[in-house]
Amino acid sequence: MWQLRRRSDAPTNRDEKLGLTTSSLLSSSTPRRLSWFRRTYRLAPCTLVTRVVLVVLVVAVVRLSSSRTGSPTPRTRWVQRGPPASSAPLGATGMRTEEDVYAMLGIEGCASSREVFWHLGADPADSVTEGHFFSISCMLYPHVRATPDYTKSKTFDRAWPQNLYLNPSSPLFSSLKLPKDFDVTTTPLVTFRRVDLLMRRAQLDELYWQLHPTSKYLHNRTTLFSDEPHWNLSPAEYVDILTTPRPAGGYSTLIVSSAGHWTTHNFEALRDYALFNEGIFNVVDFFREAMRSWADEVQAALDRIASPRSEEGTDAQRRLAPGGRPVSVRTKPRSAQQVLVRAYVPGHDGCHNKNEPVRRYKKDMAVSYNWPQIVDFNRAFSDVLSSGDYPDIHYLAIDNPALLRPETHVSTDCLHLMTGSGVVEGWTQYIWHYLTVEIPELVRSGH
């Protein structure tokens, strides 16, 4: 097992050498043994009063400052730790069945029933952000329950919402102080929706035609896209989910990341074999334009919600968004709901030939698909949000720890990340820290 540590850190006692830490948020009188996740990442169900919507193929929702790019300490490394203290240790024969993966990872169980052993790396699947949702369901097990129950049907639709709800049988339930109008049976703690492109295809077609009416790539075409299957919602649709009040909603944060499906295969009209990598920078350039339009729309929606309490005493400048629509420009967060953009992570070619972290990421480790240009997609999104025009939308550059872990992909591909390796769990821990510690300080300072 591996644990992320700053290069300057040194273990101070035997427990730290093993990477074991006990959460002070959990009651010491709880008889249940703490899972490896909670010992390592200190995430307890009592933190769930701040709840999340996970949207897009690579997302979730959060409140951060657009004047500052959030990221863990850049000079970090992965250090080996001892095996997890499992309540059901593996025998001398090691892992022989799929179920043995729980003992190997020190996981008591997972609330989500969606492609369980694929997410745990023991079975042959689908979304990086869905994997983030699955990981959270393991970190919070048995204190949460998940819907839908995929064990009851062999059919499913990737468009189905997936939710985590507080489990009333949790030993912590009686100690939680729940918000007003919170309903244990209907108020979700975390929601995942698959949204591949952050906007509907028809919106992107219209935007490209508007910005590039004479483009040669529009010749004899009615759409930019191939017939590749896709799952999308419009910003208006998922911002509406974000801002739905309790008991059906009450979310505080939206986390998104969506460069994964911005490929020349999907954006077939922009493919140009005469250009580098089949014209991938045609897609990168349009991604930058589209994300500016997306940010305008999302910020405007949050402004409308926040306006009754934020306009007084605010120096709000005006500017024009693409298409001539006026939007407000503010200098610090105003909305109760915030949006976090998590940096996308490319895969690693030849990942299954790796068995440990690397000290430094090299570009030649990712040469397939659109992976070499993921850094350009991330930079484009970061540049858009660093303009200061979007006080409630924030870019979080937390991709470096995953770049150093080529051995942590699932068994069937070199893009999706295995639950329990520490990478995805680190995203959750850092986002939680950013929301509960750093954002309040930024708001108080006016930045």
C-alpha cells in the first residue's frame, strides 16, 4: 500500500510509518473497528453536513476561490506503507477470489453495488467520476446506503442518478445533528450524474456555428459529433439539481471535470489528418471557448440565486459574454453553492507492467487517445477560471498525485483508477479540507 507524503515529511512514530491515523471525528465508544480508509483519511460521516453532487464523467461539486488555484503541495511523493489491518486477513494462499479484495485493501464493504469488483480492481467498464462516487461509498460504509441497487437487475442506464443516503442503522446516527428539513429516506448526501461534455451536444453545435460561421470544418455537416454514444445534461439542468432545496436537495457543492471525452473521435468534424494528432488542438481550442461559455452560464445562474443577499454593498461590474449576454463580475464568492473543477487525469500507457509509483511524471507515459493533450485541456480550463470573472467557480489542480501512480489502474484498462489505492481517496480528503478549511479563510479575507 502507498501513502502520499510531502518530501520534507518524516514519520515520527511507528503508526505513522505504517500510514495509520485514527480519526478524532469518530466516537471512541463506537465498538466497530475503524476501516483503513477512515484511519488513513480521517473522513467521518459527521462531515456529511456538507454534501456533494458528482456530475460529468469526471466530477463532483465544491466551493473554492477563482483567484487562486488549489493544489496539494507540489513536491510530494508516494511512500510505501504496511498492509492494512484488516478484520478478515488473507491466508497464506493470498487473494484467490474476488471477495478477497476487501481483505487485501482493508475495506469493510462498499455501499454502491455498481461494478463493484471492477472498481476494486478485481474484475473486468466505466467513468472516472463514477469511480470517485464508488470510492466515497466505501469510505463511508456502513454509515451510508446507495441507490439504485444494481444487484436486482441485469439492465441499467448510465444516465441513472446514483445517490448515497445516510444509513439510519449507522452507530453514529444518534449522535448526528441533522439540518432542518433533512429526510433520511429522501435527502441524498452525494449524487452522481454522468455528463460527458458538460454541455449538451446541441448547445455545443450552436456555439461553434456562432463563433466560427465560416469554418471549413462545417462544410456539408449538420453536427460536430460522431455517432458515438453519449450521456449529457445542460448546465441549467445540473445547476438546478445543485440548487434544489431540501428534502430532495440541499447540496452545497458541484464537482466537475470533463476533458476525457473531448477527442477527435467524438468531435468528428474537427478531425484533421493533416494536423498534429489528427487535429486535437482544434478540439482544445474549442474546449477553451466552450468552457468560457459554460462558466458564464453557471456563474450567471448562481448570481441569480445569490442576488437577494449579495447585491447590497457589492461593486458588480458588467461585461458581455459570448452572444452579447451581460454577466456580473465579482471579486469573491457570493453564492451559498460553489462549483469546483477538478483537473482531469490522463491514463498511463503500459500501466499493467508497473508495480510501484514513479518519482516524476514524464510525457511519454501517456501517448494514447487524447492523453498527451490533457495538460492543454486542464490549462485551458484553469486559464478561463483564473480571469476573476467567476467568483463561485474554482479550479483545483490535484492531478499530480495520480500522475505518479501508473500501477493503480483497474485490471481492464489504463485510464480508470482502482478504489482503495489512495489516489481517489486523496481527492476526497483534499476536497474536504479545501471546503472546510481553506475556503472559509479565503472568504473571510475577501480573496
